Amino acid sequence: MSDFSLTIDGHAVAASPGQTVLDAARSLGLDIPTLCYLKQCGPLNSCLVCVVKVSGKLVPACGTPALPGMAVESETDEVHLARRTALELLFSEHVGDCLSPCQRLCPLRMNIPVMIRQLQVGDFPGAVLTVRSALPLPAVLGRLCHHPCEQGCRRAAADNPAEIRDMERFVADWDLDRSAQKVEIGTASPQMGQPAQVAGDAASQASATPLLPPLSIKPSGKSVVIIGAGPTGLAAAHHLLRSGHSCTIADRNHAGGGTLRSQAQESDLPRAILDAEIRQLESSGARFRFGSFLGLDLTLDGLLLGFDAVLLAIGEITKEEGEALGLEMTPGGIKVDPDSFQTNRRAVFAAGRAIRPMSQVLRAMSDGQAAAELIHRFLLGRPLTRPQKPFSSIMGRIDKDELKVFLNASSAAVPPSPCDACVGLNSKEAASEASRCLRCDCRSSGHCALQTYAELYGADASRFRQQRPKFEQYAQPNGVIFEPGKCILCGICVKLTEMAREPLGLTFIGRGFDVRVAAPFNHAIQDGMQAVAADCVRHCPTGALTFGDGVKPPPTSPST
């Protein structure tokens, strides 16, 4: 048979004999989701996430031959619902968190586990970039944050939660402290966070360049003016700059910080630390205009002539002051659309204590970040809807036996004393504290096919879940970590070991709901994939097979 044509969602596509619907769809550029398909392994037809509709029936695209004149439906609501249901069924017995509890509880969504792992191996520059990519003024938050992340730390069930806030403070202070940057990584450094070290003289300030996260986004050509240089306004500026927009911050005072400067005690937040963090924001491109009063020196009408958007982060405002600006007011402050932070004036937004009372610095900064995200959408002409939270399967509470499994992979180091934490951790203490982390996030988070497609199709990970299986984790001597609760029995690793003619290989053991992947004859799983361990880890769609931290994976086979 020669080449022929079929249609997918009304688009004609050429196919060859022996090709599948999946092959034809991919040649058309369609991303049909697959979890159990690897080209060299052939169709395994186990996950059913790749379903399409042909002749009124839902069939797996990876195992259905393409035929002349075939009409395939791939992107209809019915097909998407079927794919979402297939994903939700896979999650019904899934045991694991995509995102750790600490990361889910951080209002600023910092990747806390990555920072902790970087600290543990002494990668302080990497930790700085992780922290500064997410947090505005991290040295300030490292002192004043009420650390909700620590409330979710599973380590607390064993002794004490990981001191996440103090680790963040160490990272930020290490970046600000010029002398610390000269200390060899992995050796003890002086205590971080002393005001004299950060303030210094002009020469010491210029002795080392602060580390700033790279901005991969091209300048948008759009400009925003923020009225108010307090925690809400500074946080908004941080995120707007990282989104590619130019940013000017105006404030009636003669220095930035707002309530951070006027209300925080020097012992809690040294002004040298605050000043250094504001200089970091200037280094990122923020422009400040101090001594400017809204309603006197500045008017909303005038600002809207020179800027594409205005954010009011001016703190508490009276009804009379707001109405004089032409803004609708509520008893708590400026009236905004709760979904967009937009006022009754189209390009004017408001956030923080300007719209409602709040006392926590972290909440004020979270408000600034959220408003910045909506302003970013406004500037790009996108719908003003809040971004969805990152998808995460949630394992929930763990019992004592499961806690022991996690503890086996962590250090029994004693946390720093309250006195040590008060003055700031040094490098050895920070690395030691990082080693106490239970590592309860997923090592494949961010590059897990199951997580990616669950987010894309809006899957509800708890829809079919009842009582979940026990958490299990088996660390192999070759560095492979196997978590059976994440395995979806796709069969890829079984097929790869078979094709590589492994002496033992992997197979399915058990019957019914008790089937699991294992090496035969009660051997360890690493015994079944001696030659293709790296291939099995690389192609595992769910993170059931991963390499442990610090393990250098062996090379993969050229064919995979």
C-alpha cells in the first residue's frame, strides 16, 4: 500500500502503511498525551490517556493503525473529558506529592525544596538565584516572615520543622554580605546578617556584585508606575520587572520601605539590610521617585498619560482621599474587582492595605505579587483572571511508619539553637539544617509527564481517591530510587529491560489490584536493570524511578 491521507479534526494529513493515529497526529503537530508510549517499545495500551474518537468509538491513538480516509476527532470536549478521567483514575492510588507541603503553603510560591538541596551541597549562588527569582526582599522576609511554610513541614512530627525562614535569611544575607562571598564554599563562614557587614563603606559595597536572577523575558515596552514603596509596592515592582515591564516607584517619603522602615524595630530589621535590599531592586531596573505626593505632585490623570498602568500601594487611605482621586471606596479602602485588583478606572489597580486592612508583611507582599501578575495580563491584553495554582497531587497526612521511611533519607542533625538562629546561621549550620529536610517533594516535579498533562487537562487528583496505599521508597545501591506508589504500570521499564536482554529484567508480579513492577525471584529492582537503569529512569512518566540527589546517572543507550 502506498502513502494515503486521513483527517484529524478536519485537517488532512499524510500517513504511511504501518503508522498509527498517534504518528499521524504528531506529524500534524498535535500533542496527544501519552504516558505508556515509547516509540522503540511499540504500543503498550495501558494508560488510555491518548484516546481519540474514530467512527463513534474512543480508541487509543498509540495502538490504532492509521487507515485511508479515516476521520479522527482529537480535540473535542468529549475526548478531553475522557483523557481527564483517565488521568484522574491513575491518581486514584497515586502516593506522592508533586509539590511539597512547604512549597504549597508559601504565598509567594518559592521552590523551597530546590533551595534546600542547593544549600545542602554548598551551592550558595544557585540558592541565591532560586530565592531571588521568587522572593522580593528575601533578607527582609528572612527576618519578618511569619513562615507558614514551616507549619506544613512533616519533620515537625518527628522533632522540629526545618528552619526554612532562617535558611532563606542565610541565603539572602550571603548575597548581601560582600565578605561572605569571598569565603570558599563548603567551609565555615562568619555569622551572617550583621548590619555592619552589610552596610560597610562605599568601597566594600562595590567589592562584589550581587547575584541577580537572569531575565529571559524581552522588554515588553510597557511601563507601570507604582505609588507606594512599602512591602506591597516593592513586591509588585519585583515581579513586574521580571515580567519585562519598566517600573517606576513613587513615594511621599524620602526613602523606600514604608511600614518596614517606620514600624519595624531596628533589632528585628536593621535598616542597613532594608537599604541593601532596595538597592538590589534598583539593580534590577526599578526607578524610584521619592518625595512625591499623590494628589499634589502627582495626579492619576497625569500618570495615565505617561504610563500604561498605575498600581496604588499607598497603604491606608480615607474615603475622602479616595473619592478625591475619582475612586470608588469601601469601608476598608479602595474598591477593586477581587479577581483582578482593578479599580473603577480601567488602567488603575490597587493592592495591599490600600484595599483592606492587613498586618503581615508576607501577606502584603503576596498581594503585590498577585496584583503584578494581573497587571502583566492587562498589559498583554489577556483576560484578567488570576492564574491557577500549580497542579499537585497531595498525599496528605503520613503515619508513623511512613514517617520513618522519610527519616531514613534525611539527617538526624540537631537544629540550631534559638540563640544561633537569632543572629543568623553560618554556612555549616545552614547546610546541616538543610540536611534535615525529609525530601517529601517529588524528584520529578516539573518534568513529570503525569503532572504536566494533569495540569493541562484540569485533572482532579482526588476525584476517585479513597484510602491511599502506604508510602514506600526503596533506595538502591546504584543510586536509583523506586517508589511503587507512583508507578502506573505503564510497562516501559519492563519492555526496555526485555529489549536490552537483561539477565533478570523487570516484570509484573501479583494479580488484580496487587500487581506491581519488580525484578523476579525476589531480587532488588536494580538487579533487573543493570544495563538500562538510566533509560528506565529517563523514560519513567511519573517519577516512580528516579536517581537520588547527587547521583551522576550512567549514560543512556543511544537508541533511547
